[in-house]
Amino acid sequence: LAVCAGAQDVRDVQKSEELYSPLPPPPSGPVARTNAKPTGGLTFASLRQIAFRHNPALAQARARLEAARGKQTQAGLYPNPTIGYHGMQIGLQGTAGQQGMFASQRIVTGNKLQLDTEIAARFVDSEHFQFHSAEQRILTDLQIRSWDVLAAEWRVRLTEELATIGEEVVQSTQRLIDAGQGTQNDLLQAQIKADESRILHDNARNSSTAAWRKLAVTAGVSELSPQPLAEELDARLPDLTWDHAQAIVLTNHPLLRAARARAVGARTAVCRAEVEPVPDVNVFVSHRHNNVTDEEVTNVQVGVPVPVFNRNQGNIHAARAEWVRACQEVRQVELRLKDQLATSWKRYLNARQQVERYRQQMVPRAKQSLKLVTDGYDQGQVQYLAVLTAQETFLRVNLRYIDALSELRAATSLIEGRLLSGSLTSNRGDLMRTQ
């Protein structure tokens, strides 16, 4: 490592800032939101405005950014002078002796203050990128929990439909018994199945309430009244490519830029440690009136510490090691992003192919099968066991379809949210908390 030599090294450090450019404004929301057909309800933009006002994670990130800016200001401040009273030989020959004032000042050399300011500025940049990462975590969480609400409401509608079918089967069974074609056991089984369907419906309603509460928590408020959302879970499904996903995650990622900013700051810290042995100049001036001789006396002292034994060798060694660590952190963050993207991409592909198969084949077949069996049972042409099997298949297929849709939306939101989520649980620097 080259030894820094003052202003020229500061310019070299400033040139190294080209490693990263200013972060663009945060996106208005995951791209997947534009693929959903508006339905005139609560919009994602409204949720974002609420969250940006009330979510504590963003307020904390903003406070950390302001704290870093304050430290940057403090780092560049010049040392204060010292002034005071100076009295000597008081009482000599019955006089006040020598009375006067003194002033001292440390003159900082080696561009130390400028380097300190540069180091602090890089940490301001790091906190700036962390602030944008907090924004993106909130946006991703809002999008995912919005999809969770839509999935929960769909389950409510599905289980309500199944409960209605169960009650109709009970009525059909009673009519068959009255016509001498059914058995009491068939009626009992139908009633049990209807009760189970009602339990599933009640559970689905409870899950919907919980989903709304979680959405409210993410928005930073105590409660959100359930209302229609301006999105649809199955409207125009996202269609990503691997190259597009890589570009979204790896281009201008705030955590990667924060790591680069810290690496530049660590390089500047090496320069700062290397100029520390450059002696600061201590100037002392005093002026006194000698009451014994009635004369004015002025003293001037100028001193510098001589770096004979302590040339800051240990701190220079530590700063260089920290710079190496910070540079490797940049690479580590990039690799972690790629690793997390591989996992999220697998989730996306699996969910996408499941959704397509359920949507195009399995859900229509399950619905048609249930209708055929129910109609046949109502006419006494089908045994109750076939009805029970069709009901269970219809419920299982549709619930798995909803789960696959929810998983697809979550994986897409994570990718389009740059793998940043967990706004209320994540530690700073964590890439994602929900994988």
C-alpha cells in the first residue's frame, strides 16, 4: 500500500468515489403491481404513503443518516483555541507582580481534518444507501402482505362456497331418504362434512383478519379496516427472465453500494492513519505587565512532537487490514445477493409452473368433477362416497392453487424488491429475512 502524502492523496480518495454513483430514487413499488388489474379499492400508493409516515424502521434509518451527517460536520471542525489569565511573581516587592493573558492554538497539519471529513462523508453515503434499503424493505413487505390479504380473502370465498355446497348435499341426502333411496348414515356423513366445511370457513375468516392486521403492522398503524384492494391475485401473472431478475437485484443495489462506500471510507482511513505522525504545531503566546519594572513582556512558544518512537505503526497496520476487510465485504455482499437470488428464482419458477398447471388444468377439472358428481347425487345416480371424494379434491386443488399464487407473488415481490424485506425484523446489512 502506498503511503498517503497529503492533498494529493485526498484527491486520489475522491477519485475512488467513482466506484459507485448516486443511488437513484427508490421505486414506487414492485413491478408486479403494474401487472394487477385495478379494482378501485385501497391502492398500493396509499399504503406506501401510510407506511412512510408511520413505519418506525424508516424513522430509525433517517435518524441514523442524520447522525452520520452530524458526525461529518464535527469531523471537519478546527480545534478551539485556549485563552486564559497569567499571573507570576505576585507580591514581589509589594506589587502585583506580572499580570497578563495568554492564548494557545494547535495548528493541524497533514490535511488531517480534510481526511477526517472524507471518512465521515463515506459513512454518510453508507447510511444514505441503508436508508433506501429500509424504504425498499417496507415496500416489499407491503406488497407481500397485500398479496397475503388477497389470498386470505380468496380462501374465505372458497370455503364459503364449499360450505354452501355441503349444506346443499345435506338437503339432497334428506330428499333421497324421503324418497327411499338414501340411508341415515349418508345423512350423518353429509352433516359432518358440512360442519367441517363451516369450520374451514370460520378459520379462513380468522386468517383473513390476521392478514389485515399484519398489513396494518407493516404500514406502521394499529389497524386497517378491511376493504377491497386495488389488485387481483391471479390477474396477469408476472413473467420474469433470469437476465431481468439479475439486472433488478445486482444493478444499483443499496446494500452493495453501502459496502462500496464503506470500502472507500476504509481506504481514506489508511491515508488518515499514515499522516497521523505528521506533527501538529502547538503555538503559545502570552503578554504580561511587570508591575515591578513597569514593563510589558511578551512570550512566544512554538513546539511540535517528534515522532521518534510512536509513528502510529500499529494503527496504520490495523487500518490497512480494515481496508482489506471492507473490500472483501463488497465481494461478500455481491455473492450473498447472487446466492439469495438463486433461491428466490427457484421459488419463482416452481410457483410459476404450479400456477400454470393448476390454472389451466387441475382447477377446471376439479370444478367440473364436483358439479357432475353433485348433480348426479341429487338425482340418485351417484353414491355419497363419490361426492365426498369430489368435495375433498375440489378443496385441496383450489387451496393449493391459492398457495401457489401467493408463493408466486411473494417470490416475484422479493426479486423486484431487490431481495430486501423484513422491515420490522431485519438487522442492518441483512439481505432478506423471508426466504
